[in-house]
Amino acid sequence: MKFLLIKPGEQKTSDIFSIYAPSTHPPLGLLYLGGILEQAGHEVEVLDYNMENITREQLKNVMMSSDAVGMTIYSNDYKSAQNISRMIKEIDPNIPLIIGGPHCSFTQGHSLNDIPDADISVIGEGEHVILDLVKYLQGNKKLADVHGIYYRDNGSITPGKPLQIIENLDDLPFPARHLVDKYDYGNYPFGYHLKKKVTALETSRGCPFRCRFCSRYNNIIPDWGFRQRSVENVVKEIQELDEKYRSVRIDDDSFLADRKRAHKIFDKLLKIGTNADLLIEGARVDSADRDLYKKMKKTGVTLISYGVESGNQDVLDFYNKKTTLQQIRKAINLAREMGFFTSASFILGAPIETKKHIENTIEFACSLPLDIASFGPLGYIRGSQLWNEAVESKKISSDTFIVLADSRKGLGNFTREELIAHIYQAYKTFYLRPTYLLGQIYRSLLRNDYSLLFNGWKFLYSLNNIGKS
């Protein structure tokens, strides 16, 4: 059989909450499915709507040679998925359309209402499920006997058998990255310069921490736990990537959570030698360790991105971050000392936050040696503890996916418009400081890379236009 796998493009808007470009990360979930299907002898083609403008005619041409279509859906792109799925069924009403991804896992059977043209929705991990669905499509299995799905049955949405969690991630083949060789995933937000060619890596699934704002499968899927691939399996994949790719993004929720494992990974990488730049995009500040950071530097780590969230200890405690302001400062100072490119995200609008809290966060961000700081509003996201609490108190409907911490909904102390103003001010204050601008010019000279400055000015220009609108 031949499968067409699709990543819909994110909906583009022009407000302060969508100032980032659509994600340019390779769709690892689809590439894992591609690896499983190819291992079983099937053909696979991937279309990424984030990376190209795919016309109806292009889609039709690819579908002509496909036996089934699979689509991964996030809640921020399900509108785009609706449009694409409608087009798929207009082109071929009889082709099986299977959907999966976070939106389907968080909304369960309701996802087939959100995507009315889809036939089957996969919940949780799809690598084993897709092979059972192949058997169904070949007439060798009933949908009622497939684990982890919802499907349409005579006008009703019916569950299959309970989903099964993949305990041993080492059993999975590596993602079929060659399926997206036609795309360039090197455009990092804010203009950070990646060495071409670029890919991504996942060494674990889930997260051992329980931040209240974070959308987690643990909150809706029983027994969904934090699972890590073995050191040997991770190193083997990095070795393979090192032969082809020059930049590798590590996309784990918290790659350095297990410091002993991290030390072992980098010890082995130091022995074999690597050439690719490694970018750690999910790091906690309490994982900072001088010896570990030294090994990371020698191995080729060039960037660390932290989830800092706030410059107020009471807000960190409210979020259940289990980190301190002292740990934040120590980690980012150490990262700068090692010469890493440093990035951190901040959330404004916690229900306990006052204007003074927001001023403290902006001031704290400015006091840290960061190359990049991103500021965003608190969102009550489906699958998070905060969302569950708001639904239980009837402040938001259980049908919603994400709701901003708007005071008019009883979710915070600021209106949406006030949050926009605070975020706009945070960006202006952080990026227009003379010390920051001079420091970035100096570091650009040292790196011989001016892309951050060039893209930074474009970003500030667009931000200024948003502020005037």
C-alpha cells in the first residue's frame, strides 16, 4: 500500500499572540509512522503545508497514487486540517482518511466531529496502531479490534479497544527523515543561524514534571508516563544523523531531566566524535551542571532554550514549576559562560499576577544574559491542570481548546487588550535596550553571523506595526 501523510499548515494571524513564524520543525510523528510503514514494506509520501504552498492540483496528483491518507493535527492547525480534509474527500470521496496527533488525543472521539471528513481518529501513539489499520484496510482486521482509535460506524462515533502505550521506545525504527529531504527546516525563529541541513531528534516521550499550565497527556490518558530511550539507542541515532545533517534539534519536553543519562549520552558522543551542531530546545534550569555543560560544549551543543516563565517566585510556585529565581540565574549565567546561544520563554497573565508581577518579570528577563526572550500570554489549554480547574469551576466550556487568561472570563487580572499591551511593552523593553543591542552586535562579530541582527530588526518592525494596530 501507499500512504500519503500530511502536516497541515498553521493558521496565520497578525496579532501579538502569533508573531512567530509557523513551526519549521520536521513532523517527527509522521516520520516515525513513515519508518514503521516502510519497514513493513509499504510506500510513504509526506506533504508539509508549513513548508510549501500545496495547490489542489498537486494534492490530487499525489492522491492518485495513494491508497490512504493520514494527517497529524494540533489544536492550532485543526482549522487548516478541516479545509484540507474537505478537499481530500472532494477529490476522492472513497479514500480512507485517518487523523491523529495531539488534537485527537486531547479531544478523543470528538475529533471526528471537528474533522467531519475523517474516517478514523487515532488516540495516543500511532506506530503500532497504523499497522493494525493496514490490516483493516486490507480486509484482515475489524476496526472494533484495533486499539486506540475512534471510527465512524453507521453514523455513530465508536471507540475501538483501549489504547496501548509503547513501553520500550527502543523497539521503534528511527524516523524516515528522507521523506522530507525536499524541505529546508533551517529557518529558526528570530533568525538564529543553523548549519544546513537540519533535522530533529526525540529521545524521550512525556514529561516527569507537572506544571499547571502545561498540556499533558498524563492528565487524560491513564498510565501515560515519562519514557526514555536507552543511551545506546540515542547515540546510535545521533551517529547516523551526523553523517547527513549539520544541525540537530533535540525536541524532548525535558531532555536533561535525567542528568545521569545525559552525562552518559555526552560521554559516548565525546568518544566517537560528532560534527553536527546540537540544539537543546527543552531544558529546565534545575538541570544546570557545570561538568555536564562542559561536555555538551565539547560535543557540539550550540543552543539551549529554557522555559523560565516568570520573574516572581510566587508565580513559579503557583505554576508548580519547582524551580527558583536563583536556579534560573545560575543556569543562564552558566550557559552564557559556556558560549551557548541562550533562549528563554516567559508567560504573562497568571491569575495571581498584578501589574507589579509583570514589571518584575520584564526586569528579571532584562537582567539575564539572554540572546532571545519570548513573551506570551497565559493560555488555559485543554489537557492542562489549569484548564481542568477552569472547566470544573464552570469558567470555561469543556468544548474549548485554549482560552486566554482574560479577566472578563474570571481567568486573570487583565483583559485581552491589557495582556497585549503588556507583552508589547515587554518586547520593546527587552530588545531596545542599548546594552542588549551593543552586546548582540559584539556577539555577532564574534560568531561572524549577522542573521540574528537582521531578522531581529524585521521582528521589531513587525512588532511595532502590531503595536500601532
